Amino acid sequence: MIARNTGRWASRNIKVSIQDIRVSADDANAYGTFSVIVRAMRDTDNRPQYLEQFNNCNLNPSSLNYVARRIGDKYSTWSDSDRRYVEYGNHDSNSDYIYVDMNIQVDEGKANPEFLPFGVFGPPVFSSFNDSDSPETVGTMVTGSTNFFDGIAFDERMVSGSNIMSNILFHFPKLRLRQSASEGNPTDPRDVWYGVDTTFDRQARASDTIGEYTGPKPFGVDMFVADTSAGTVNSWVFTLDDMMNTDQTTVAKNALTGTNVYVSGSRQASPASVGSGPRADNPNLSYIATSSYKHVLDNGADKFTTVLHGGFDGLDIGEAEPFRNTLIDGATELNNYAFNSLKIAIDSVRDPEHVEFDIAAMPGITDNVLNRNLIDMCEDRGDALAVVDLKNGYVPETEGTDAIADRLGSVFTTINNKKQNLQINSSFGCAYYPWVQVQDTINGALLWVPPSVAAIGAMSYGQKTQELWFAPAGFTRGGLSVNSAAGIPVIGVRERLISKDRDKLYEANINPIAQFPAEGIVIFGQKTLQVTPSALDRINVRRLLIYVKRQISKIAATLLFDQNVQSTWNRFLGRVEPLLQSVRSRLGLMEYKVILDETTTTPDLIDRNVMYAKIFLKPTRAIEFIAIDFVITDSGAAFED
């Protein structure tokens, strides 16, 4: 089993149990069955928490219950040459957490049909060593020319009198295996999982540190396969072959009579003088040493647990903010992991047939190159709006600048950077200023967040409460403190904008976030980054066009390869016009007109297999300025006049 999430989350938070292992009872079908359970890492065997469950799986590739078909074996890897994810595998994923990496012999139906899952290799760990080992021995744990243990210091705990203790043995921590059915005071000792014990035998209490034992290895060391040349070995090899009954052995202490125990290597246990193979007079014999694997299952040892291990988030753990802008500025895909990761993220959603969305953002990223890439990607798709954060706004302390005076934003420098360096003229992007302070609703902490966070929340709020083509601004849909339009409590702004600041920002197509004494904090603009004046220099109109285009494109796609005749045109008109009428009735359009006839789809277009329709739209506009005249009249004047 392999985690679909390639980072550290899976190896910290989930484990996998194989249970209900059964041999076949059908003489015509030798394939047995088993169940695969995805469990929460910190559950206990007394209180298991199932995240997913796949019952009655088998290893028959022709069966509908074939484990690779039930769970799925498809996965994707990024191709730098194609700039997209390439998919491998045969069966769609039915799990949110894992996929199956099936042995080729099993997948081709060439394996013994009686095979069943019976054990697992533990995560690789570095080999133990002692201080008397030669440098060459310790050097097996070397990456490049750097010894992991160069410069190791002995402290007072390693000193006895005036002499340094010799022959000190260094052990690397590893997960333990359940030994006895009695561990953890199980509700039913005859119904427990063997294999990895994620409680560390703490009286059935979950271990808080279990995820720290499953992490990645240093660069250059395989995190999945043990390699003696790199100084790693499997932390253990678990197999149900080594299950024993307490009546067989004196090794298991504190185990209830008649229950199962696990003694590693018991199947092959024998005195060294006798050579290999079990001895009949040896009390430490597994079930299989005296019978068969079926006897193991018949005696209730039919399930075990293992963990996922490895995984890497691809981040520098020495950075408080691995994607800080001071790390990215001036970088390229070839010399900076953070820049490359963000560029891959943008490219991975470039194909509208693969990923559907209508808003894109990289909160806190102010790099002009990446922001242009994000906006260009949305414009190439033609069906999404990019919300970007601009350089020269507030700089958080994670950027490496300590003095608060050096981290405050500036309206002037933000506008200047936008004009001179970002240089964007596109209705598929928008920007806001300044940062806002929000309250973490989980732990109550206060933190500063980029303005794009509040903007996305306001767009979502407006779409939920009214329509997406209503302006995500003003006190009704952009009230961040009164209406909680951001989706999270906004309690402050990093810079209180005066009227002159708001005007300058809006003239530069940057939407101000203002704070008023009585009305609270509000988004006070809805311009896109299109400098050329048109209806599309407003966010509500751009989002309206994105919506209409997507819906009509879906209608048009259903007509592909149909006959290019009047009846097909009528079907198109019969679905498009009700859609536009619905948008009009919901105040998205003032007027519209659809033309699809011989004047648009001419004979030469028909000969070229083209159906051509013209759609004219007159979008409604939002009120952004209000003019009111107050006229003072004489006492005797009549208002009717």
C-alpha cells in the first residue's frame, strides 16, 4: 500500500490493518479473501477508528474483488518535460488515502492462488553501532563525503570517573511489535491485531510520538528499501508464520493461557548446534513449524497492522515559512525548490479539462514572475480569476526582517511596483490592499493574513448569499467585520487608509480594504487588473462572463459530432436562451441576444465542420459612485412643483 499523499501527513496520521484473512472454502477457486482497513494512527485496538474499509478482497486479477481493483492502483507523477501529471496504473482509485502497488506476478495471474497477505517489512532504520567501530564501519552511513557522526561529542553522561566510557552502543529508535494478546488490556484477547503497536504498550493509550518514527531518511538514503551499503536495515520483519500459542511456549510472559503470542523467528527456532530447521523438542515453535499456515488462521491470528513510512513534504524544515518571498525573489525553477514547487502548482491546474475552478490564489506570494504566471494561466484557460498579493505591502516577520517599522506596507511603493514591475493589463486578475488581522476560531490566536484571503472569502460569501455576479464589495457583501464576509472574523487592518489613499489605490486598479469608525472593515473596490477601460475591468462582470462561458461551453460540447443542420442549431438555442434568461431574471444581465442561423453558420463554415453562434450580452453594472443633490427651498415652496 502506498499513500496518495506523498508528504508526511500519511505516515503521521494513518495506518493500515489487514484482517479477516480466510483460506478458500471453494475447491474450484483457490483464492482466499481478506479485508483492508485504513485506520487513524492514534486509535487503539480497543477503540479502533476506521477511516475506510474494503472487505472480501482477494488476489485474483479476474475478480471484481481483486484488491487492486477494489482500492485502486492508479497514481500520478509530475513530468517536467510535459509540464503535467502523468497517470499510471489500471484501476481507478476508490480510496482517499492509499493505492495498491501490486506485484507484477500477482497482477498477471501467475502467482500461486493460495497466496494471502501474511506479513510486512518494517521501515528501514540505520544499523546500530558502537564507539569502538572503525571509521570505515561508521562510514557506511555517509551521504556524499559527509559522515553523519563527524564531530560527535561525549558529555558527562558518557564519562565514568576520569575515563570516557568505551564500547558505547548507539541504537536508532524503531517501532515495536505486539508480543502478547494481553498487551493493552484488550476487551477480547483472542481478537487483537498483531504487527505494529502504535500505543508503545502504554496500557492501550495512543502514542503522541508515533508519527516521528515513520519519517524520511537523509538525502541519498532510500526511505523505503533497506540498503546495507547505506547503513540501513529493516527495523523488523513481521510474519504470521511466527505466531504461537501460549500453550506452546514459555517465552510469552503475562499472556493468558490459550491466547496467541508473537515470537520473532520462532518458525526457524532451533539451537545453533543442530543447524537450520525446527526441532521437535524445542518449546519455541510457531504454528507453522508444527502444522500449516491454515492452523494460524484457525487459531484466530488472522489480522495484523502496519504503518506507512517515508514521505517528504519537499520543504526546508529550518524555515518558519518555507515559501517566504525573500527566498523566492530572483529565483528560477532550476535553482530554487520553493519557486519550482509554486510553478508546478500553477502548471498542474493549467488544463481546464483536467481541473475545474473559477478562482485561483497563492496567498502571501508577492513575486511578480509567479503572479504573472498565475494570471496568465487563468487567462489562457479563460474560465478563472486570479487573486494576487502585491509586493511592498506588509512583510511578516517570517521574511527575516525583525524591525516592525521595516515591515509595514506602503501605498506608494505598492502602486509603484504594480505599475513598473508587475505590468499586468488583464481582466483575469485582481489585487487588494492592505493585510488584515483575523482571529483563529480554533485556538483564539490573532494573526495577520494577506488581503487575498479576505477577498476570496468575500467572493464566496457573495456567491452564497446572492449571486456570483454581484460585486464582492461594499457593506452588504464585502463587510468583513460586520457581516463576516471573509468567512473568518476580521478584526483589524495593517494600515488604516485615508480617503486619498483609497482613491490612489483604486486608480491603480488595486482594491482597498478600508476601516471606518462606525461601519467597520469593508472591501471598498471591485476592479480587475485590466487597465484598458471596459465592462471587464470590474470583478462582477468578469465572474459573470466566466460563469456564462463555462455553462454554454458545456451545452456546446454535447452537440459535437452531431449533424450541422437547423434542428441541431435549434437544440443549442433551446438550451442557451433559458440559461441567459435565468441569469437576466437574477440581475446578471440587462439584455442578451443569441444568433445562430445561416448568417452566422454560413455554407463555407458548414463545409469546414463549424457551427458558429454569436451571443451578445449587456451585463448589469454595480453602483460605485452615488451622486445626490441637496436643494434648499423657501418656506413657502411646494414640493409638488
